[in-house]
Amino acid sequence: MDPIEVMDHIDDVRPYFQPVFNTEEYRVIGYEVLARMKVDGRDVSLAPFFLDPEIPSEYKWEVDQKIHDLAVKEMLSWGSDEKLFFNLDLQTLLDLDCVEELMEAFQRYEKKGLSPERVVFEFRVAGFEDQSDVTHMFLYMKATGFRISIDDIKLDDTNLDHFSKLEPTYLKIDLSDLRSGKDPNMYRDILNALALFSRKIGATLHFTGIQEKYQLLNAWKYGGRYLQGFYLKMPMPERVEPLDVKPVLQSHIHSFIVARQGKLSKQIAFMKEIEQKLKKKGLPKQHDQLLRELTGIMDNISFRMYISDDLGNQVSANWMKTTTNSWIADESARGKNWSWRTYFLDHIMQMKYRNVGMLSDKYRDIKTNEFIRTYSYPLDEEYYLFIDIDPSYLFEHDWLH
């Protein structure tokens, strides 16, 4: 986009507003402010203008100020209390040293009725290579009452080190790369890590780039509190009714809940079935004798079984299913300690005091590199049985995914 043309027609620049929905009430809680310019009778996005590193920061800042003024004026005319999400170019603020000018402008907006708590400043991940100045800037903005969002977190280039010390209010994750035709396992670990990371630092997950139902499902599944994308609502020059999309959004999320409950119900029935089979064996017995007897019962479910004590020490051989579907005892793992696994002792203690079996999350097995799940069961207060579920069994039963 020709920057001179933009500057010559700056009076044709206007804000568009893309609604941001929450998953608690299915309502609009705010709007991302997007810059548009009228060209040949239609409104064209100015994103290429702001993303072009060759365009002078002075030009970008002038357009930013214009958009801020118009957006706040429009918002105040609505008489509502939604948030406004403003995209800020970090390099522009640093090049021009205009943070104070930005703060003064929003102090004027506050006097007109836009409180800092309703303002979210969004910064793209790409600008965080040098954090020294950024950290100070963020602390200053947050101390003044504004909210901070780290924006444009991609699923294929996420580096938590870039912003682990910045303690943002929101993490904005772009789901546009996650489509129904792609392998979900490619992104599962990244989404899990981001969900865990956001809880650790007290940040709200804000998913954007939602363009189809599959992306909406994953946004809900991985803890998205805020949702945004063309699938829900296109950017518009005016406000929308806060509950405009509620019937559709609520219906979708209700279907996700029902489907998830169905899977969990089948998983619980699966665990109860295994538990009943184990109890019929009259547990406990000598460890390897017990595992030998269980191979017949678990033949179509498991590919590996073993027993450990409550300290994580393996007290049995690994009973392994071979390629010919016979079972062998592999002594190489006897005596190894598994307490280094992050989940291991937590599961042991839960089984010890609740006296129930547990089903792990799906994870990639170290030896086979295939996705598996593990059912663990307390034989008594000291010894615990571990049944690794065969990947083929998982594949055939989608409710275990």
C-alpha cells in the first residue's frame, strides 16, 4: 500500500470494530479496533500499511492517533461499557519515544468517559526480541490501569521465552493455521502448553482467527475465555447487539459440552470395566504372576503392563505384547524409578487416598513414539498397577482421544 496515498487521504481513514465474545455469557465484551480506508468506494484494510517495516514510524503513528480518536468518539456515543482492543506497533512507540504522548491521549479519553480498565493495548509477538524497554513500558501501562495483550501468537512459532516475564493480561492466539483438514496432534501440545502457561501467569486466553467450527471447538477445548473471528462476526463500522450471536454460539458450545460429556462417560465406563476385571482376579498376588494372568484379560486393550511401588520404583518386569500378539517379560525395566515423570507421584497419591483407578491424558510414548494412554490402579497402599493402552485400541475408540 502506497504510504503517501494513505497520508494524502488520511481523512478517509476510519475505524472498524470486530466483536470479541466471551464463553461465559456468549456476549460481546469488547471490540478490536481495525483501521480501514475508503478506496474507490469501498473500505480497505490498512493492515499492510502497519505491517510494512519500510513505512516511516511517523506515518503509522499519525494514522494510529486518527483511528484512536475516531474509535473512542464512536464508542462513547454508544453509551456502553465494552472494552476496546487497540493494536499498537511496538517499534513505532520505541522509535518515536511516544509512550507518554499515548498515555496523555488516553487520559483525555478517560475524562470523557473511557476508563483505563476498558482499554486493551495489543502488541504483536514479533517485537519482543529485546525486552528491556518493553518490560518497563508494560509495567507503566499496567500501573496506570490499562490492560496488555500479547497478540499474533502463532501455533507454529510460539516461544514462551519472548514474553514469560511480561505478565500480560491476555494472550491472543491465532487459530487461522488450525483447520479441520490438518492433523490436530501437530498443535495439541502447543495449545496445552499455552493453556498451562496462561494459568501460571494469570493471563486470559483470547483466541482469534476463528473461521470455522473446528477452530471454535479447539478454542473452547483449550480454555479460551475470549473468542474472535469471521466465523462469529465480521469487522463492522458500527456496534452490534451484545447478544446478537448468543443463540448460535451457545448452541455450538452446548454441542461441545454434550460431546465431551459423552466421551467422559464412556471413559468412566471403560475404567469401571477394567476395575471389575481386576477385582475378579482376587488381587493382589505375586507381581509377575499377576501380570502373567492379566495378559489374557487385557490382550485386546494393552500392549504393556508393569507394577511399581508408591515411591516410583518398578517392582515387576515389563510385560510386553509382541508383534505376534504373544506376551513376554522384559526384565530391563525392573528396578527403574519413574518419579521423575511430572504426573507420576500426583497420580500415586490420588490413587492412594481415593482408592480408585486413573486414566492418564493422551501422551507420546518414549519408546514407541506413538500416542497412548495409561490406566493405573492401586493394588494396595504400597503397589500400583500400570496398564498402557495399545495405540490401535485408542485409534479404534475415538472416545479415548
